[in-house]
Amino acid sequence: MLARILGGRESEVRDASLSWPDYQSMFNSFSYNGIQYSTAGTGYSAMSALQGVKNPIVAACIHVRTLVFSEARFTFQRYSAGRPSDMFGMPELSILEKPWPNATTGDLLARMEVDASLYGNSYWIVKDNALVRLDPTKVMIATGSVSDQITGQQVGSQLVAYHLVDETGNLQASFEPSQVAHYRPLPDPAHAFRGVSWLNAVMPDVSADSELTAYKHAFLSNAATPNMVVSFDPSITREAFDKFKDSMDSRHRGTGNAYKTMYLGGGADVKVVGSNFEQIAMKAVQGAGETRIAAAAGVPASILGISEGLSGSSLNAGNYTAARRRFADGTLRPLWRSACGALQNLVPPPDGGARLWYDDRDVSFLQEDVADGADIRMKDAQTMRTLVDGGFEPSSVVAAVTTGDMARLVHTGSVSVQLQPLVP
């Protein structure tokens, strides 16, 4: 059935009033028997992935994100008084520690991040006590409408199922939402249950960067000098022109012949046309595009190591630290949180008072944050000492400081060091 629906759409003619992304969305979504189907990989997102993965700046962004993102570990975390508290492990976490044969947690996180960066979505199921990745380009999301009981009008949608199809659109398998871990860090504005790649917003910049790189290759291949026009006296014969052209190409074309002295016979005149790298500000133009791509990826330029991040005061200790914290707090930790939320569908916590969470204490990139955390703990210890000396029960002091709820303090009825009884 799905194959017939998808196959029938190949004959549609593009409406000139539609943008290319809008036209592609026609192939991404369709309705059948009251169910809305969304195919995330057969349209614009798959095209973005194929084009983006060939760009060195996109590859560098994904590489940096993946290297740090894959360093975290999974754990369970319990809630205390409505706030996150102790972390603990259980045998149920073993499937995340060894998700499939010869794999580790880092392999799982790396695969999830690459899928999310290129396709916007990463899908996983459990099969034979191992995690199995579903190809994002072959997963269809089925949703049903939610209608108002009084008016009968549609007020929203609900997730119905995930369908896996083959290259021709034939249904291979169906999964209930509770059977799938769907990692989608960036929500798609056009679909309530689908993610979108950060690449989609910068595809024009990716294309421009690739074209500038192609320009450099053409420049080096064709002479490694600005374009030249050679004109001849009208009396020069066709045979003489062809012979001169072949001789000039063999002696002056390509990087190996760049900057050689050119000798011209009578009747030939050479003029330089076009622009060189300096005249078109190649470094500034391409560098600005690289920074825009890095910004969309959530990776500061100084962390990525591109040209605009290695100049001026970007690498000063304070500025680099601020960029590192921006990357950690604004990119990595939200990604870890989203990954935990998705995988918790397959590895639920032992009870409602806990959650699947990440442990980043062993991530080398965040070691400076560990030092900051040590300073915070020292200040907490000083606060506890002051409160205990003030006569509060030690157990209530620990609870108040760790949760930030000073209402949990309980006084002993004694004061200060002498612990003398209070005067009524």
C-alpha cells in the first residue's frame, strides 16, 4: 500500500509557486485512511545529508560534536524533594554500556549524533537484548488526528506508529511508539514528532563554501594565475592560432607551470581579466561562511579551529574558557539530556522517583567545570559548617544545602559553639 502511494507521487509536476523545500515536503508527508505519514529521509533532509557530508567544515563540526558527545556515560538519577539527587547504577544499564557486540556507550552516542546531524533523527529498537539502529531514511512516522469532542474539529495530532520501509516503499516492519527510542535534538517546525538537521538552515552557506573550494581548484588547475585573454592580429591563420594555443597550454597551464616567463611572437597580445584571491577577499568571504556553519552546529569557531576562531583575542584564556562553556552548556548538555529522554523509552528507570541520566564527570573536555564544581562544594562545606555552628541539626543542614531549600533546616534548640540553651 505504501509503495503504491509513494510510487504514484513520482508523476507529480512541480508547481512553480512552491519553493524547493516546500516541494520536497510533498514527498515527505501524505495522508491515507485518516492517518498522516511522514517520511523523513526521502526528501530535502536526505539531500542535505548527501551534500553536507562532503563539506569539510560540516564534517569538522560533526567530528567535534561527536568526539565530546560520545564521552559521557549513562546512569540512573534519583529525585529528592523534587530535585535531582544521587546517581546509581543497575544491571539494566548494561544494554547501553554494550549496545551491540564489540560496541560501547561511545559507539552508541557517536552513531546517534551523526544521524541527528545529517538527518535530524536517530531511531533505535531492542532486538535479542541488543540495540538495533533503524535507517533514518527509511522510517515513516504515522500520526493520528486529535479532535475536539464538542466541535469535532481537529485540534492536534498524536503519535501512532513508526514504519520501516524498503527502497521501493514496501512496508518491512511496524513499531509502537513505546518500542522506539527516537532521538531528535532539534524539533521540526513542520512536524510535531520529527526532528530536523541543523544543516538545513545553512545549506546555502554549505553550497557557497563548496563552490569557493571548487573555485580554488579551478584556479590552480588552469594556471594558478588570474584569467588571461590572448588576442591575435587578424592576419594570423587558424593553423598558427591552434599551434600557438597548444604550445601555450602545455607550457603555462597547471600549478607546475605557474609563474613561468611567457614569450610571445609577433601579433599576440595578453591581457589579465577576472579577479585573484586577494581581489575577491577569498579568506574573508570563505571564513565568514565557515563561521555561519559552525554557529548553526552550535560549535564556537575557536573550538572548531577555523580561521575566524584563531585570530584576535579568541584564544585568550578567558575568551576560550567562555567559548568552551558555551559549547558544553549550550550544545552538549542539551544533547545529552535529549539522548537520555529518548533512550529512557527502552531502558526505563526502576521507579517513578528516578530518571535515566548522563554522567559527564569523566569527560576530559569538561575538567575545568570539575574544578569550578570543587570550588562550589568548598563553599557549600563552609555554609554547612556555619549552620552547624549556629545550632542546626547536621542532617537538616545537608538536606537544605544540597537541595537549596532552607526551609528544611531544623534547629537543635542550642546556640553557637557553647551550645547553651536558649533563654525563653
